[in-house]
Amino acid sequence: MAMNTVPWLIGLCCSVILSHGVQASHHLYRNFQSLQSNGTPIYQPYRTGYHFQPAKNWMNDPNAPMIYNGIYHLFYQWSTSGAVWGDIVWAHATSTDLVNWNHHKIAMVPSEPFDIEGVWSGSATFIQGKPIIQYTGIIKSNQWNYQVQDMAVPKDLSDPYLVEWNKPIEYNPVIKPTDGINASAFRDPTTGWKGPDGIWRTTIGSKVGNNGVSFLFRSSDFIHWTKAEQPLHWAKDTGMWECPDFFPVAVDDKEGLDTSVLGPSVKHVFKVSLDDTKHDYYTIGTYNPETDKYTPDEGSIDNDSGLRFDYGKFYASKTFFDHGKKRRVLWGWANESSSVADDVKKGWAGLQAVPRTVWLEENGKQLKQWPVEEIEQLRTKRVSLRSQVLKGGSVLEVPGLTASQADVDVKFKLPKLKDVEIMDPSWVNPQLLCSSKPASVQGKSGPFGLLALASKNLEEQTAIFFRVFNHQNKYVVLMCSDQSRSSLEESNDKTTYGAFIDVDPHHDQTLSLRSLIDHSVVESYGVDGKAVILARVYPTLATDREAHLYVFNNGTGNVKMSSLKAWSMKKAEIKYLKDLKHSDS
């Protein structure tokens, strides 16, 4: 198909919609719960084909991901009440490849005095090869949502699917909020690690005043725990720390490491989910096993303006070590951008991002991420576009593709520094910059990228693109995911997201963009996984076979597209239970 200059790209204004974020302190929406029905609509244009989600109802945090005897397990927070948060239990699914899943019966429900008001998020740790889950239990108290840490063990280790779990009454709760800990802000124990002294450690999210803190506890048997005098880490004015994650990464290798690995060629990653802003951020630093203190590296920003796993709809993330493939795998929750009323109508809310492999970037300053390799088994018909120059103001359709369910990889040649726009030093917030300069605002070098889930006449489209700037004779690359025109439905949250990408022109000769498109998800990886943005969008026209995919350039200068490869994606094989509450397998 020939390229055309399209007038909609030029000079079109759009409103800036600030992020509503994802919910961590959830609303109950009792009025919506009462409207739930047993059935779901037959027509489901927004259900995904290969992103993990249950058959119905609300889901949030991924819990205790792990691999045991060759089988991957994912537990997750699931509402028995409907498509809104409330009456949360631990649902459970297993897989042999992280792509195709079998859903099992509920693994844990509030049932004992130590968790009767709620079974919240937690992690899995292997003790002598046997998995133990630690999770936050909510107990009855005069203080709202009094939080303790509990443990659960498999009922039958010979069961390859670990369907049933016991919560030992004689031990639980294993950790209580003593020594002045805020009992309503004490949750989400992370995977344990063993020090050189043979003692186990775990860390739990909390806050002291408005300072985020990760309390450290030690145990010789993983049952009896003692609070350390000093926390593992804390940061000023960051609010409540939810879902902490702490793990080692190799300095000079892409392979993942088990959680207890230490050594001179090992750095550590500390990640938290900020309840105040609903963002995950992480730092890279050094862990001292003698003092049990974590210290971020110089230049690693320890607040919400620091590095994130994902700059879009992504929260409560959790990693695990896949010892079979020697990789560290990241899961993260993607909440809806549709209204609560629309969630109730479709009968479900929330899903998981595609599991990602994470490793330390060569410069040691950030992590890289990439979809697990198994996702490629779903690729089917391949479409390619030849290398060519995209003139300013042009758009080119990618033909012969199931554009509502696709995997797209496009590469652009990095423009010469002398040919790009001078950056204003006041442009320090990438999300605001993307919002003020969406795809419709023409620049010198960019925007150029993809238009995903686009309608035929481009009334609807989700634009994922780059802009390139010159700041003091150095490259600054901005990656944006622009939802401002993603749907004609105005009740949706159509936030635009953005991230700056650190580009070394000696190594990064191309700007790569890979997007996993899946009906209501556009999950994009910029420059070989240096930045990731997941968007949730709900087009009214560009659904199923009416969805189109384009590559575009709305800069005044030409851009060389080095290559474009795209695949239609098959659906993952998902086996759901007819009755999640009562079925045995």
C-alpha cells in the first residue's frame, strides 16, 4: 500500500488527561457488587488472547509466582463478588510454558482467626526444595485492617499442581506488627533469602510517618521470626511501600540468579509499589549481608521519579527465579482504564502483563526487560515491510495482519544529532512532555512509530512513538504511548504515558520498538527493552477484524525505517473451571 500524507496528523489539538493510576487502596463498590450477574456478555471485544486473565470477575496482584518440578504456578488476588474489588481470595493457575494455563480451584480463602478478614499478597520461598508461601492476613481488630504475616504449605508435595494448601494453626501468624509498627500499613512479604550465616531474611512493606520503609525480619527455621533493629531500606516522603521485591542480578551476565546469591559480581535490585502514586519504581545498589543494609548506587533515584519496570498501567509486580532456564521472570498487574460501570457490564476487570525476563543492562545503571521467549510460539502468519524512508507526515499500513492480536517489531535508524530538535531544559517530566506533544504535534525528528488498534479512517488509534532531541550535544530519546485518541468512548481513562530512554549512539544505532497488541492491551518495549509502557485501551470501532496497524512519521524530517516484522498471534490455550469456587481441579 502506498504511503499517503494524512491531514489528521498535523496540527490537531488534544486534551491532556492526567493519570488516574491503578488502585492499590481499593474501593468496595457495594452498589456495583449487587448488580453482578452469573453470566457475562457473549460479545467480548476486549478480552485478551494471550495475556493472563481469569474467566470473570476482578483480579489484581500476582502472588507467589514460582516453578516447582517443571510446572509454573501463578497465584493471584481474585474477587468472588464480581468485577470490582472485594471478597478477595487466592486463585491459582499452572502452566508448563508461561503461555498456556490451567486454572485450578481457589488455593486460599479467609478462614482462620489470623486471616479471617482477608488473604492479601505474598511470596513463595523454597526451603530445602519445598515451597512455603508467606502472605498478609487481615485479622479482626478495633483497628481497621490489622495486618499480620502468615504462612501456608502444600498439603501434598506429590501433587504436581499443588492444588491444596494448609495454613498451620500452631504457627500462624508468624510475624506480628510489634515494636511500634503501624499495623494497618504492614504487608506483602517478599521472597526470603538466606545469608552467609545460614539465617533466613524477609522484608515487608510499611511506612513511618510519610517515609516508606521495608522492615527486615530474620529466622533460623522460617517459622519463628525476629525483627531487625534497622530496616533493610527506607526513603523519605515516599509514602506507603507495597509489594516490595528484592533480588540479585549478575553484573556481566544476562542469566538470572537465585534470591540468596551473593558475590563481588552481583548487584541487587530493590523495588516497591507506591501506594500514593500507584507506580512501581526500583533502584540498583549494593546489599551488605553483614549489616543487612541495602544502599542504592549513586545516581539511582530513590523515589517516584526514578526508574520503573513499566511507565504505563502496571503495579504490584513480583519476580521469581526460574532455575530451569536460569532467568528472573517478572509479573505485573495491569488494571483497567474503563469505567467501573463498564467493567461490571463486561463481567471482569484486570489482567497480567506478559511475563518478562529481566537482567542488568551493560552499563549497570538500569534493568532491561523482554517478553519470555515462549510467547513466540503463538506467532503465526508473518508480515514484513522492506527497509525504506518514511517522509514527514506519512503513514503506511501494515497489511495482511490480524491487527487486534499481533506481535510487531519495527526498527528505525537513529537520526544524526545535527538533524534533531534542541531540547528545552525545562522538559524534565516525560509523561507531561508526551501529553503536551502527542502524535498529532509535529516535531523535527518525530513523532515516528506505530499506530495500533486503529480504525480505518484513523478516528481511533493508539500511537506508540519516539521523539529525538539534542540536549547539550547528547541524544535524548523520548518514548510515548498516546491514548488520547484510543477510543470514542469518553468515559475511559485515556492518559498518555512517557519515558526517557538512555541511548548510547556508539551501541544503539537503531531505535527498536516491539509492541504486543492484544485487543485491549498495547504493551510496548523500547530500544531492546530499556523502557516498557503498557496501555489499556477500548476502541469502539477498531476491534477484532476492524482493527488496523500503521507505521508513521509525523516529523518534518525523514526517518529511515530499517525493518518491520509482524506476526498475527494465536490465542493461548486456557482451561477455565466451570465453577471456580467449588470445583476440585
